[in-house]
Amino acid sequence: MSAFCSVCGGYLDRDDLICRQCGADNDPASVDAYDSLDLDEVHLDRLNPWSQLKHEIIEKYAAAYTTILRKQAWARRYVYVDAFAGAGVAVDAQSDELIAAGALRALHVDPPFSEYHFIEHNPGKVQVLERVTSGFDHVSIHPGDYRSVLPGLLAERCQYRDFARGLCLLDPYGLSVDYAMLQQIAELTTVEIFFNFMLLGANRNVLWNVDPSTISARRAAIMTRVWGSEDWRTELFEETRGLFGNVWTKVSNERVIDAYRRRLRQAGFSYVPTPIAMRNSTNSPLYYLFFCSPKAVASDIVGQIFDRYR
């Protein structure tokens, strides 16, 4: 972090995040740090316990990632990219207090990344994100849809020939990450990803316990983009004999996740450890956090972290 106050721009004393000039608390872990933000027109995300858990997992690996690459003489840069960055702050769902969210928390990973790139399409959240990250070095904020920003960004900053590597977070709000995008990332062979597969959204919007042929064309198209083919119709449903003829049912959630894990490997990621379920207060899985990497050692590290939280 730089030695300047994020509110008034004044100098900060060494090891003291309270600004002498305006009194602002520049510690992102402090609620007071956000008092000066104008959030009336911004609909901030609410972070539930499972989201906090997800951030902890990602931060643990990110610290291991930068520690390893920092020791590699060949590594010229290692880049952190959040494709759905949000505002950098969010509302704690339990306390209703403002807290640091994913993008801002990533900036406190130690050792730090060489550079940080945050993509956000909501203009209001972009403004807040710019404000809360203004005191940090090597931060670039990219307003816009991740589909138009992410491919070019990774291709420019994470080329193998440039001795560059990247860690990318894909944390969509729904079924919005196309399989073709995952294939593009895998082709680089330099980028590892954490990716939330929205199981709840898939079940509610597409994977009903019905004959897959009766799913509307619009909903089916969503699943086809996510899956990368029409094979989900046969992989995620099965036909069984009933009293009044054959009946179609969706396979178990575990089989859906196993099948999607295979799809990620087929996309080009050599290593995809068993994902971890992010569960709500009733222990029902909302989504699964996947990790995909071209390196076995990375997969082993994340697998060990996942196992601690299962």
C-alpha cells in the first residue's frame, strides 16, 4: 500500500493508517474506512458466510502462488485478474456493516502480485472500486463486460513467451461464463482459474426433473453455451422405467459436478481437483468452487486447501 491517504491524499505516517490531516482510517478491514463513500446509488453485494469462506480459500492459495513465483528468477510478472470485481466493498449479510470484498481483499495478499486487473461492468461499482483502490500500486480497473475485456487482457499480460503467469477469478452471478471462454484461457497454458459453477442457477433455470426435450429453446441455449455442447442433454438426464412408462429425471448434483469437471479437463486444463461446495445455512449447495490449472503442484496445493474446508 502507498503512503497516501485514500480520502484526502495526505501523507500517512509509517505503520499508521490513520490520516493526521483528515482523520480517515485507511485500513480496508475497518468499517470507518468507507464512511466517506457515497453509496446511495450503488447496490452493493451482500456477502454471506459462504462467500466469506470462498474468499478465504482464494486468499490462501493466492499467498502460496505469489510466494512460489517470487522465488522464480524467470518470472517477470504474475498477474491477478478478477473478471467480476464488484465495488471492492460489500455489505456483511449478518451484521449489515460495510466490509472489504474480493477485489480489495486480493490487494492485501502477501507477497503481492506484480499487477492487479479488475473488470466490472456496473458504472456505479466502478466508481466505488476506483475510490477504494486508489491507494494501491499496480492496479488497473477495466469498465465493461468481461467477455469483451478478459480475452485481450489475458493475451496481453499472460503470454508464456513473456515469462508471465496469471491467476484469474471467475465469480459470475449466474450461468454467464461460456465454455468457449474457458477454452481460450486454457489455451494460454499460463493462467490458473478459480471458477464458480452456479449449480443452483443451473437446477432452477434448466435442469428440471423433466424430459430434456421439453426445455425451452432459450433456456437450453444457455446450458449449451455453458456446457460447450449439446451433450448435457444426455449426460445430465437419465431415462428410467416407471409404472406408466419411461420417465426422465435429472442425475444427482454430484454427477452433474463430476460431468462438468470432465468438461473442464476437456477444455484444456490438465489439472482440476475435486471442487468444493459452497453451502447455505441449510447445508444445501449453492455453487461449486472449481480450480483449474496447467500445473500438478498448483492442483495439489489447492486440493489440500479444499480438504481443510470440506
